Amino acid sequence: MSNDPASAPEPWELMKENIEMISGGIPWGRRMAFRFTRIEKGHAWGLQPWKERLVGDPDTGVIHGGVLTAFLDNLSGTAASSALSKPRFVATLDLRIDYMRPAEKGRDIIGEAECYHTTRNICFTRAWAYHESRDKVIATAAGAFAINKPRPAESIARMG
Amino acid sequence: MEEEDMKLTRADEVRAFIARTPLAQEMGLRCEVMGDEMTMIMPFQDKLIGNFMIKAIHGGAIGAFLELTSQAQVFLVTEHLARPPRPINLTIDYLRQGHAKDLYARAEITKMGRRMCSVRAEAWQDEREKPVTTLMAHFMVAGD
């Protein structure tokens, strides 16, 4: 049966299928050249390339911390909505970022986020940004996201 | 002319920081410095949108705006700093949606220590009393 809930794809499955569309659907994300590389239930991975226009310190060429904030916010929000069993928008309530070490000039930044707990109204997330591995992290984030009201299933590809 | 007279004021240095920082230029930032006070302005641009269905400014862009505002404010009032300070950590509180219009921000130093300082900043649109987003951050001010 097509309206058997067991056969309906979960939001994260649709997000995974539409990963390119989700990456391109955020104007500021596109301007930062950010993209998602993988989505699983409650998890999101992405890539933030180094770009001259994102530099925060012209003397060192290091990307500004604010770019990492947007990067980890995007990943965390997607990890949060992919954790839910029904399609919902989530809105960032708060986000805490810790800067562990500067990113290196000219190098892409890899990021991953997980939603480790959800309640009826809130998703709790953590995220990491690094060049090679989580052992040498550039920044970490802890976030809380408010789960918004239901919305039409066809808008799911724009979830973010 | 004496070399002293050629020196840039700290306000000039803050303006120069905004003018030569690629991300601040990408975001179209402008600052108005009045003595030890400063207001940062982010004129609305389509590329700053985070959700095109509701035309809201991207939370990450607002976060970056508040971080740059805080950095500039600390630099403005900390004379021994040779360059804008580096952030240690920050917490962003998203209070209201950032609509498709100009955003303003101010930062104030809660505590200036010898090595670190604590800063609060807020961004608003129509009414200062209804902030869109607030930020709490720590910066290193020990010098390089």
C-alpha cells in the first residue's frame, strides 16, 4: 500500500537522494561554495573549499571563523532534520563554536555533524571541522534546533 | 611632517581592517566609528539568503557579521593589539528571523583581561529593542 507508513521513505532517504539540490538550494552556502557530500539518518558530511573571498586575515590567507560558523550551522541543521521521521524544517536556536586551531591557507575543510538527541520540539547536535581527521580538529560546534510545524512533502528537497 | 602626524588613528585602522578583509567585503560590510563606539552595517544582498522560501538571511552569515563586529570593536578599544584579535569561542543565540533588509550590529566588551576578553554583540533590523541575533564571544588579546 502506498500510504503504508512503513513503505514511505524517511526524510533522510529523500535528502540523500536530493543531496545536490540541497547543496545548491542555499544562496549563502552556494556563495561560500559549500556542499554536502553525504547524508545518513541523523548525520551529515560536507566540504568547504578554500576561497580567496572567504579569507578573514589577508596577511595569512586563513578563512574567517564566520565561514566555519555557517559551514557547521548548515551541517548541523541538516543532521537535525535528517534525524526526524517526518519532514520538518528546523531553525537554529543557538550554536556554540570553539576554535581549536586556525584552518590552513588554500586547503579544503571537511565537516561532519550528528544529531545525538531529539525531543518533540528540539534537536541537539554536535559537529566538527577539520582538514584530515577529527584528531586534528579546527573547530567544533554544539547546537540546538527548534523543530517547526509540518510542511508539504514536496518541499523536502529544500530542507536544510 | 612629524612621523606622529602621519599615524593612522585606531578608527582608521578599523575601517582599513574591514576594507581589506575579503570576507567583510564579500558580505558588503560598512562600519561607522564614533570615538570608542562603532556600528557595523550589512546591507541586504540576495546572496546572503539562507532560505529562499521565506527570504531569510542565513544564520551563518549573521553569525559571521557579529563575529566581525566583535573583532572590530575589540580592535578599536585595545591599543596594544597590532592586528584584530583571534576568537577563542562564541555562542550565537538566534532570536528572530533576519528578514530581507539591512542588518546593524554593535558589540560591547563585558570584560577586558590581560590575555582574554569577553564580548557581547547584537544584531537588529527595525528596532534595536528587538534583536535578531545576539552573540557572546571570547577573544585573545595577549598580542602575537
